Amino acid sequence: MLTRRSFLGSVAALPLIGTRTPWLPASERLTVGFIGVGMMGRYHLDALLGRSEIEVVAVCDVAKERLDGEVGKVETRYAERKRSGSWKGVAAYGDFRELLAHADLDAVVIATPDHGHAIQCLLAARARKHIYCEKPLTHTVAEGRRIVTEVAANQVVFQTGSQQRSEFGGHFRKAVEYVWNGRIGRLKTIRIGVGTPPRPCDLPDQDTPAGTNWDLWLGPAPERAYHEVLCPRGVHGHYPLWRHYQEYAGGGLADMGAHHFDIAQWAMETDAGGPVEIIPPEHPEKGEGLRFVYANGVTMFHNAFEGDVRADCVFEGEDGVILVGRGGIASRPDSILAEPLGEDARRVLPSDNHHTNWIEAIRSGTPTICTAEIGHRSATICHLANLGYRLGRTLSWDPAREQFVKDDEANALLSRVARGDWAKI
């Protein structure tokens, strides 16, 4: 097995085009490793473990209890499938860099806290592994552009875990298609209902439990002592609250914003762009929300609804309104959705299962429904909102250059220097 140091050196020396074909024929089983098996990691592992075209060959987590539990699950499931009574063959790793060096590994699923995504994606791309990475894709804007560049250079298939583009009854897909086909007339306003910005971490110190690699959990984040709110002890059945702290994530705003802002960008056809202005609320105590202004004339609000017109995503046009959430879709007036779209209507990319879409893209070499570029741009909206609230003033944004216009203070917050040797990646 490669040491961490030798692995990093070997990855840096990889050519852009490897000897192994990046696309797999349908006859070959896709070998997959899992980086992070907390709540979302276990969800993805369970979903893929039962698929005949997938072979789970490696699992990684910083907590030994979680790692051992999932390795045991894989071995039990495969023993049942093979009817042999026992099965050994999945590798257990405490360090994701060692997993990436695993022989005969085609792809990885990354389901770790947000602050670790970028480095894990960069090293996976350099190792030429196809990637499924949870949302929000990044912790800073600059990280996203690095991921997009590395993925393209190494010709790997990338899926951002924005499952609303594929699943949840197809409600979001239908909303986007009806907006695209003019059912509400010219789109004027979008209202997105998600949580609040993150706050600095102020948790007290705790002793690190045995079997947990706390230093590796921190990764590029600033040094601090362990706390179970950030990295729960053992196998947990809840979503950890590292999401609330700005050292590791973007708060509730980014946690669900990466889903709902993503749908808004899709509907506006700005998957490769973004707003030109971010305006914080003048009277937040009155329920006013931050605004994004787009060059196409659309204004998007964060948490600013009028009357009973409330949903995860509200699209307001000259001729009506579409309200959509995970539980359903509605319109005002009802007639907007009453008549199906015609055969010549514009349609979104077909996909009713996010994992299937990723697997099919690996087979065919075609883009996924939520590429690295799309995931980066959707995460950027969350980052811009958080910076708008943090700085408390209007910001002018150039989506092509991915820089604030003549604003050195704001531009300095688009990236973060990684801790220790992580800065060398």
C-alpha cells in the first residue's frame, strides 16, 4: 500500500490521459468506493449496494465504528447474494487517500462535511476516479473552479448530489419545463425558502473518542479540539450540526440552498452563470430577505414571501405563479398546470434516478444532469448569499470572472488558506 506521502506524489505526477479508458462498457461491473459513511454516505451505499452493476470494493471513514459497521453490511449483503455463507473482499480505510490508491477502483462517492469536498474531489480526479459528490459541492467559491478544472483535465464523470434534478416525484423537473415553455409568461421573480447563514464555531473542547481520527476530520479547516456536535460518536442516526458553523459549511442557507437555488438557476438557464448583484435586506426584522439580481432582469429572493404564496421554490411570471417543493407542485391560476406540455415542448434531460444517471454517464461518456460546473455554480449562489449577509452591503458580481467588481475585501473571502500540508494540494 502506498504511504500518504508517496500517494500524493504519484497523483501529482499522473498524466492528463491515463492508460485506462475513462468509459466502461455495459458488460463491466463498476467498482465503487465510499468516502464518508455518515447519514448521507450510508444512504448512497445502501442505494448502490443492491445494484447488480455495482461492486462496492472499499469504504472509508474517520470513525472506526462507522467504518466497521458499513464494511460488515457490505460483506453480509454480498455473502447473501453469492449464497456462500461468507464473503470477504471490501477494503476498509481510515484515510481517503489510501482508498484512492486502491487497486481496480473505478469511482468514488464522497459524502463528507462540506469543508472536505474540494480536496477529496481534486485528489479523486487526479487519480482518475469518476465522482459522485454530495452537495453543497464546496466550502468556498474558489474551490469550485478548481474542481471543475481538474475534472475536465482528467476526463472523469462527475455528478453533484443535487437529487432534486432527478427525483422527488419529478415536481422540480416539471416546474422547470413549464417555466421554460412560457406557461407563466416572462419570469420576473423567484423566491427561495431555505435556512439562515452559518455562525463561527464556539463549541467547548471535548476529548477525542478512541477510534476517531479527528485531525483527518478537520482536514483543511482551522485547528480546534474535538466536539461530538461536529463529528458524532459511533454510528449516529441524525444529521450532524457541523452544517451550522462557518468553518465547515454554509449554514442552513447552503444546506438546502444548494438544492433549491440549483432549481432556480436551472429554470433561469444560468447553470454556467450567476447574478450580477447581491443586495442584503434593509429591514431583516420585518422579514425582508437578501436579493440576487440577474442580468436577464429576474430578481431572486432568499426567504421573502408574500401572503400565502410560499414553497421551496416560487416562480412568479407576468401570467401566473408556480409553487414547487418536495411534496408537490401547484400554480396560480390552476389552469397553468392543468394542460400538459405539447410534443414539441422543451424538455429537461431525462433522469428519474440520480445514481442511475451517474452510472449511465460513466458508461456512455456523456455529461450527468448535475455536472461539476453546475454544482459549483449552485454552491456559489449560497456562498454569495452568505457573504452578502456577512458584509451587510450591496455587492457587484461578475459571473464570468467569478470575482466581485472592484471590491478587494469581498474578493478576499472567496477562498481560504488550507491548514498545514493540505495547502499544498
